Amino acid sequence: MFREAMKSYYAPLLILLFFGVMVFVDKLFSQKIKRLFLLEICLQLFLIAVTWLDQYFAFMGDNGFAWRLRSITTCLNFAIGPCSPMILVLIYDTGVLGKIPKIFYVPQIINFTTSVLSIWSGWIFSVSTSNVYRRGPLFPMSLTVGFFYLLTLIVFSAKQQNKPNRRAETTFLIAAFGGIGSAACLEVFFGLSFMIWNVSSVCIVLYFLLLTTQKILYDSMTGTYSRTAYERRMEKINFRLPCTVAMIDLNNLKQLNDRYGHSAGDVAICSVTSAILKQKSRHMKLYRYGGDEFVFVSSRICEEEMDRVLKTAQEQCSGVIELPVSFSYGVAVHQAGDYIHEAILRADEAMYQNKAKMREGKAAE
């Protein structure tokens, strides 16, 4: 039995241990997210150990108190299992969303309480004194709660409309849901052991790598793509694809910082990007080039549409906060076969011309 368990869990155990080292030395995520990932690893290791002990006590037959010990391990599996996807939702919430309401924890509290009471009531499971395991009428509860949290994670991801790489993230989560669901079906209906936690361990590591990629491609302060994502996009477009580009720069940010502080400057940057993101079309992507400079890229030749979007954003961002906020921009068209940075330079020149006109207009007022 021990040898069989080692064969089944050798790979996920090594994966989880190496994954723990990766999380421990990681520099991208906050301490809170790292603690949640480490908690997830410990939980996975604990559930693997509990699953093995449950199988071991099952092979002991009606020897001594094996049935009592098996009742405890079975209870732990049902009671704690849904905590794994619940922690993943908390990790996502910590990085992206607002505060999760307390009702979010209610399904797991009900599942935990019912699982513990099942030792005596048999609602979810029962283990007789002859060490015979039977499913109770509420047997699907634990799996249902676990899948509820996985679906919650998918919904949270799908709702982040302006989040870079959202489709890839949502697609991965749906695939993970299908993989874990298939593993659960193999265990429940075909009696195959050591499936759910093997698949879950791999999915958790891949989820961490996905979030790491998101951190690199995504500017967390503004909700735009990062400079790294911009450089990858320029490599793809250069000489190959036509597009429209715009250079965007905030006006008088230094004076704003000096007068109101850098936190006010951050608010101004976020208000400008928010105004642009609300107006942009699906084929337009906004990249943070650096500081208060942004590059707006459209995969189509639509100079007039981009100009309209930015003019509307100019009008709206001025009323976003009480502080005076405005930006200048310049638009240029890139044709296939041309050097993309020539279009960037033309857009940059047009942006400075627009900035000068705005300054002259203010002086005239």
C-alpha cells in the first residue's frame, strides 16, 4: 500500500515541494498572496497524506479501531477538500477584486459542519464497525461546494473586461475545472484512487505561473498593459502588420505632484487611463510606456476613430477628480513593411504639437 501511494504521489509531492521553494523566493507577489499560496501547498500535502491514510485504514479491514480512524480521515477529506479552490479565489481576490462578502464562506461552513456530523449521522458518508464505507444521501455536497468555488473563480476572471490576457486566464481556469471534474468523476464512478489531488497539484502550479505572467504583462496601478507587453506587441507588429498608434502624455504632472503630492499624481494617471479604457474599442490596447506616458495601439487602420476616442477621453477625464487633469496625444498610422518605431516617433511629434497648442490655448484664456 505504501509503495502504491509513493508511485501515485511521487510526482505531485516533488512538484509541490519545488513549487513551495518558487513561492518562497518569489519577488513579484505581495506577502499576503505568498502566504496564501504556501497555505495552499500545505493543504494539498495534508490532503494527500489524509487520502493515503484513508486508503491504508481501508485495507486494514475490521482490525481493531481501523473503522474509527477511517471515519476521521474520510471526514477530513470531505470537510477540508473545498478549502483548496476557496483559497485560490482568495488569491485572485487579493490581487484584483474588492473585499469578498462574508456570505462567500457560508457554503464551506455548511459543508464542514455537515461532514463532521456525518461521523454519527451518515448524511455524507458512514463507516460501519466492520470498516465498510458507504455514501450518504448528501454525498455530492463536498464536490458541489468545491466546484462552486472553481466556478466563482471563473466568473471573477470573466468579469475583468479590461484585464490584459483575460481570455487566456479564463480559458485556463475552465480547462482546470474540466480536468479536476474529470478526475473527480474517475474517483467517484470508476473507483480510481489518487486522481483529484494529483490533478489539483499540477493545476495550482500552472495557476501560479499564469498569475506570474499576468504580473509581468499587466500594470496593476493603471489597469493597462505593461512596458514588457508593449515591447512584445511591437515585435509582432514591426514590418508585418498595419496599425494605428497614439502617444499619450499627461500635462503638468510635475506641478501636480509638487502641489498635491505623488499620491495625487497617481490618482491623475489612473483617472486618465480609466477615461481612455472606458471609451476604447475591443481592437484597441493601452500600454504604459513609462511614468505618465502611454502608447495606444489599434490593430486596424482607424486614425479617425482613435482620435475620436481620445478626444472624448480628454473631455471626461477633466471631471473625474477635483484636481486639474488633462493629457496630450498624437496619432500616426503604421503600414505593413515599415519600421514601427517611425510611426511611434511621428505620433510622439504630433503629441508634443498637441501639448503646445493646449498650452497656447490656456495662455490665451
